Amino acid sequence: MPKPAGLEGTDDLFDYYLGYNDERQLVRLDGSSSVIHDANEYENVRLTPETASVYLPFFCYFIHSDQGNFYVLDGKNDPRMEQLRPMMDPDVIKKIAPPTLIREDEAGYYLFSAYTLYGTILAKTEYLVHPQGFVEMGDDDPVWQMPAPGV
């Protein structure tokens, strides 16, 4: 599918766009959080516990750093587990759960625990999700590392 006019670029790694504002202008999701934050501000996003639990994996998926994106697993039956399961210790697999709301404070901030793949590491991670859609990564505890190729 061709990219919208004016959005072509040399970096074809990302092919996802977000439509917002009165003209429903398409903005390329380029791995930075600013595009999502701008859309959230324009649309006056106010997350609830239910929408925050779906928003967290979306946000993390489209944020990229040196090792790629942050992929929040949706439990031990997540599609990514199909490839990972044969390499993983069964005791680690048993622990993997969907994102879990730990608590909500009076200001509407949500603290989640989630299993996150980043690069070759699977970590149990805490996230603070703001009602306006900002996400802060808190403590992370690596629980598994993908074996090196050929091992």
C-alpha cells in the first residue's frame, strides 16, 4: 500500500500512521512518543482503567529505542510466545500474565505490572500510565534472556 503523499521517506521501518485533528491528517508513528502525545492532547484523551489496559501495549509497541520496540505480552498465549515458548523455561512461561492493574490513585494515575519484551530480554515491568496518555516505565526485573543464535 503506497504511503500518503508527503509522508514518503527513506526510513521504511515503520508503516503505521495515526489520524487525528479536524482534517484527520495522517501522522507517521516514527518510534517517538511525541506523535502519540500530540494526538492525545489534541483529542483530549482521558484514560479509564479499562482503556489504560489496552492503551499501554499500543503505546509501548510504537515507542522504539536502540533495541527496537517495547512489546507488552498479552499473557502466555500472546502470538509472540509461539516462537519464544520452545526456548523458554516452563517456570518462566507460567509467570507470564497480561498487563495487570496494581492500583489507581486519586488523580487517576494507573500503575500496571506487565511482561515486556525489549531486544533479547523479557522483563516484568511496572508502568505508570497517566490519564492523559503519558507512560512512565518504572522498575523492571529481567526474567529471561533469549539465547544467542546457535546456542
